[in-house]
Amino acid sequence: MQLARSLLYALIFYPATLLYVIAGLSLGLFATRPMQAVVHGWADLHEWLSVHLLGVRMRIEGTLPDGPCLIAVKHESMYETIQMLRIADTPVVVLKHELADMPLFGWMTRRYGVIPVDREAGPKALRTMLTAAKQAIADRRPVAIFPEGTRVPPGERPPLRSGFAGLYRVLGLPVVPIAMDSGRLWGRGLMKRPGLVTFQVQDIIPAGLPRDEIEARVHAAINALNP
């Protein structure tokens, strides 16, 4: 039964995504805010399907602060990449450049506000990321990053990518780490399992710490729900 529900989720969500992209592209020709509303509506659809079709519910422990900050999130599945659009206030999301370069979908993500990263481009990629991040701060928007890079199975704790420390140093913002455990229910394959995903907002870490200290504190905080 759960496999059938997972298949139905895919059959509804991905075609619907195309419709939302077309709507967002159309509105984005005239103004940014209506297009952003379409993106948030897409995230709301995902939440509805997750709860009512898959039985995947979300619990948030703690509260995100108002204003610009650097939100560092554990990454175990696609689930949190979409849910962060609902948890944070119109966040600018750091994501791999392949997604931002996709036809249609990539254009809309750039219009919404993302920071595309090419992990193979070295210093050039970091400069591009920092320029986009500074614009996000000028717009008074939080920046969300998955500092370990690619999504990992539950229990894995890879080191943080260097881009996180660069953002932290240049932006001079406090960090809000978020631990979460979606990988138990939402794996890479088709099958999704019902249950509760916890987003645990950790204590704010101040700006200006040495690289070794900020990386160690963020790494420990985002892995607080790891077994």
C-alpha cells in the first residue's frame, strides 16, 4: 500500500511541478513577488501530499529568528530542500548549479533567489556564491545552506564543505543550525515511509568565530539527531 502511495505521489507531484513552473515563469516576466508566491504554493502542495498521501508529517522544535542569518541544515533527502521554503521567510537557498541551470525550473529558481554553486570551479565558484549571498542580505533575506554538501544516509556525518566557512566569514552573520532526520522516511528511491520528521532549531552561533570553531560547532549541531 505504501509503495502505491509513493507512486501516486510521484505521478501527482512531478507533473504538478511543471504546471507551477509554467505559472511562475509567466508571472516572473512582470514581477518577482507573484512568482515567489507560486513557489511557496508549490511548497504547500508538497506539504499537503506528504501529509495526506504519504503520511509524512513535520515537527519543528525551536524558532528561527527574524532577519538575515545563515541557516545551516542537515541534508538527508529532497524533503527538507522544499520544506525550508515553508520554514524560513523566503530564504535564498544555496544549491548545486546543475539545478539552477535546468531549463525552465532553473530559471525560476534564479528568479526566486538562489545561490548556485559549482563545486568543481574552485575560487570562481566561491566568488559567485558570495556575490549572490551579499545580495540576499541586502534584500533582508536569510541564506539557507546544506553545509555537508550532498545528501547523506542517516547516521553519516561528512565534514563540512569549504563554501560554508567562506560564507560565514564574508557575510558576518550569526548561524542557525538545524538538525533533522528525514532520511529515515524519505530515501533516494521511490519508496517513502510514513512517520514524523523533526526539524530541531539549535542555539544561535554568533558571527566572527575562527573557522575551526564554527565548523566544529555547526557540524555537531546539525548532527544532533543522528544516532
